[in-house]
Amino acid sequence: MTKVDVNVVQENDFTLISVVGELDASSSIELDTELQECIDKGDKKLLIDCVGLTYISSAGIGVFTSRLDDIEKNSITMVLFNVADNIKSVFEILGVDQFLNLAASKEEAINIL
């Protein structure tokens, strides 16, 4: 079983979610739960720090794509940043990068917000 650490902190006017480890079918539940909690409590700006994300499966990608309707419906802006090249290429191959906001750095992500 793989392990992922998901850490959520409030910073200024946005919520920062750090994802460290491997995001697959078993570990993606934790991230999905945290995203749902952010949506439920009315957070409008989500930054997802992927600097420690080493692997993502289709289930991990599904966590992000399955929340897109909720995010749009609730006028939430979500930006993923510090995404490793190997994970970014998976997003690009699947076309997911067309639906997700990707930024190179935290500063760039904040500017997108």
C-alpha cells in the first residue's frame, strides 16, 4: 500500500494543500476527502502544492477531474503548482492540463488566483 501525506493550511485568502508521496487508488481517498472538506466549508481559492508528489495514477487524476464540476459550480479557483515533469506529461497525454490550472511556482499560482 502506498502512502500519501496531505496537509491543509489556511494562508492569507487561500487554502494551501500540500501533497507528498504517491497518489493512487488507495491513497487518493485522503486527498479527495480534504478537497471535499474545502468545498463544503466554502473555500474559494485552492492552491495544490505538488512539489512532493512523486507518482499519480488514473485514480489520482480522477480526484482532480471528479471535483471540477463542484469547483466550477461554487466559483472556486484551483491551481496546481510545482508539478514534476513526469506528472505534468501524464496530464498532457490525457488532456487533463486543458481543464486544470497548472503553475510553475507558488507565486505564479497566486497570480492566477
